[in-house]
Amino acid sequence: MNKLSLHIEDHETSILVGRDMFTRLEQIKKRKLIILIDENVYKFHGAKLADRECIIIPQGEKQKSLTYVEHIFREMLKMEADRTSFLLGIGGGMVTDLAGFVASTYMRGIDFGFISSTLLGQVDASIGGKNGVNLDGYKNMIGVIRQPEFVWCDLDLLSTLDHSELVSGFSEVIKYGAIRNKELFEFLEENYSLILRKDPSALEYIITQSASIKIDIVQNDVSEMGERKLLNFGHTLGHAVEKLSGMLHGEAIAIGMTLATRLSTKLGSLSVHDASRLINLIEASGLAIDTNIGFDELYETLLKDKKRSGENISFILLRNIGEAYIHKISLDSLKTALNDLH
Ligand SMILES: NC(=O)c1ccc[n+]([C@@H]2O[C@H](COP(=O)([O-])OP(=O)(O)OC[C@H]3O[C@@H](n4cnc5c(N)ncnc54)[C@H](O)[C@@H]3O)[C@@H](O)[C@H]2O)c1
């Protein structure tokens, strides 16, 4: 079991990476504990929640909506949840984003926590306090920043996760190595096949390392004005690919990271050798490095990205493996550079 903690102002979130987290439910000493869980996670692991009050929702991103929030509020009312109740989200990023938002707004806010059940959730979505829902096709348009009491990353739950979901989460782990931790990156190069076979100790190591990086960056930049932008490595283009292709988040980010890596070499900061190492790792783990989406369509979608400010865009590039930086680039220059790469 590895213990981490995230400190924001006077609030501490305890983050655990380990096994058998359902046995910890007894520790939640609240008058009423309500669990929000999706049908997939419940199907595989719900037997352990037999005598608990659960709100079971369909799986999938569609549920991250205001309509569903209303549905969950009503279920909580029926269960007589009050301000002393506790909402526990058990699931991937969809469930934890939704649970955090519901808990932050129900009766002006009740306490909440997560048992994170996907690799993407454990290394990214459950950490940092961003909670919210989508609106009219725009992701995470409505939301709040509020920290959970705890995040328990349960390695046992990953045993039932689809391979494609695991690989999608792995893409974010590659990102952490690329932007911040060369040692982690080298571990991934040597052990990716072990990790993708769900070896528990390899998973425990990469989740702990990734979560620590996210904690460190979030703590240093709560208002998201500086360092936190580094977490967007591969995301500006990746979001456009995700929107246009319907690929899983991490799959699209892998394509975004490949383009950002090539751009880093083109603009002079990253050696060809390091760029090849990164792209080789992405490919070796089974992630695509290219897309057949046309350049114009990709560029138009990128322009709508919320990170754009005026005629410039903040793009995350690499200097070395383990070292990223924010590069402000004019839209014209970006268009030319990307067109050359595409
Ligand atoms: N809040 C943040 O900072 C942040 C960061 C990144 C992503 N996100 C959000 O996270 C979401 C994506 O997260 P995700 O990839 O975990 O998606 P998800 O929660 O939709 O889970 C993916 C699929 O895996 C299934 N699943 C989950 N755990 C399982 C398990 N243990 N065994 C078997 N199946 C399981 C789910 O039912 C679902 O079908 C998006 O909504 C995204 O916007 C949030």
C-alpha cells in the first residue's frame, strides 16, 4: 500500500494505491453512506456492496450530463440524504467527475470520496478536484473545483478492466514520464508488456509515480495559470482527434503526443533520438501514432479548443524526455508546422 496526500489550502486529500479497498468502507463514519457506481463496475464488483445503498447508473460518457445529475439528486432525496451524508463514487473518470459534482452541489455541498477503478482514473481523473458534466457536446463545461476526502486506487479492480481501457490509461502514464520523470519513462520502456498484462507490482509503481506527479503539479499551480498546463502535453491536438474520431481519450492523446513530439523536434528542442524513443513506446504499447483525419478538419477543431487565447496558442513541447515546457506559438506558425508534419 502506498500513501500519498494532496494539500490544497487547509484541505488534505488522502490518496492510497493498493489492494482490497472495499474493506475500508467501514472507516467512513457518516450517518449515511451513498454509493454512486456504474452498471459495469457494479456487475463485476457489486457483490461486495450487497448491504450498501447504491445508485447504479448506466455506463458511458452520456451519463455525465445535467439531466443525469438531476436524476441522482432525486435518488438521493428518496434515500433521505442530508448534509451529513457522504457520497462515494466507485468507478472510472465518468463516475468520479459526476459524483464530485453531485456531492459539491447537493444541499450546497456534502463530503465525498472515490474508489477509482480505471487506470485513467487512478493516474488522472480522480486527482485534482475537477468535477463536472458535459453540455451540448462540450466536455466538462459545467463544474466545480472541490477536493474529495480521499481517493483509493484499487489495483484489484483493474483485473476486470478491458484491455483497450487499460491501454488508454497507459497513454497518460507515458505522458507523465515524458513531461516530468525520466526514470518512470525508462521503467515504462523496459516493462510495458508486464504492465499491460496487469502485473500488480508494476501497476502499483506506475500509478504511485503518476499520481505523485499529478499531485505535485496541482499543488504548485492550483489556479492553473502555469505549471498545470504541462499536463496538457498531447491534449490540444488529442482533444481534436478525440472529438473527430470517437477514439478513447488516451488513444487520441497518444496521437496528440506523437504530433507534439514531432513538433518539439521540428522547433528544435528535442533530439531525434529522444523523439523516436517516445514514439516507439507509444507504438509498442499498442496505441496508434497517426490518424487519417484530414488536416483541415483537425486544425478547425483545434481552433475551437478552449486553451486558445487570441492569435496565439499555448502548446506543450518537450526539451528532453522528462522535461516539458510551455511554448506560445502563433496560430499561423502552428498551422504551417503541423501541415508539414501531417
Ligand atoms: N477530473 C479530471 O481531472 C479528469 C481528468 C481526465 C479525465 N476526466 C474524465 O474522465 C472520464 C474518462 O475516464 P475513464 O476512462 O475512467 O472512463 P469511464 O469512467 O467511462 O470508464 C471507462 C469504461 O470502463 C468501465 N469500467 C470502469 N472501471 C472498470 C473496472 N474496474 N472493470 C471493468 N470495467 C470498468 C466503465 O463502465 C466504462 O465502460 C471522462 O469523462 C473525462 O472527461 C476527468
